[in-house]
Amino acid sequence: MLHWPPLKQIVMYWLPWPKGKIKGPPEAFLTPPTSWSADLATFESLLARFVGQGAQVEWAEHPFFGRMTHRSWGRFCHRHFDHHLRQFGA
């Protein structure tokens, strides 16, 4: 884990994300894909739920970055989603 805050910030905010180097946890791939519109509706629903939680929620630790604030989770999600949308040319 990246416990040293300056390194965590550099990785989270500045360095480019490696392509095809980091594998997600197996539990992230339990739901088989459906149609693009159904998957997009699920994504939008989950994103709205995340945004609605606010800063008062105690967030789970990230497996690599450790404890993160609501703001840090938001930044991470933004970079993660942007990474995959670029990957698929969206």
C-alpha cells in the first residue's frame, strides 16, 4: 500500500495510469455484462449513489491507496472511469 501521503498524491493525481498492468480484484468481475444501455443505467445509478453519500461516510480502504476521503475516492473514480472510457474510445 502507499501509506506515504506525498507518494500517494503523486500516483493518484499526476502520474499516468499504466495500461494493462494492474488487474482488478476477482470480486469486481462477478456480474456478467448485459446490454450497453442496461450496463450504463446500472453505472449511472451506482455513481449517483456514490455522489449522494457525501463526506460524512466512513469509506472502505482502497486495496492499494489505503484509507481515503470522499474527495480522494471521487478523484480516484474520475481517473478510473476516464481511463476505461478512453480505453474503449468513448
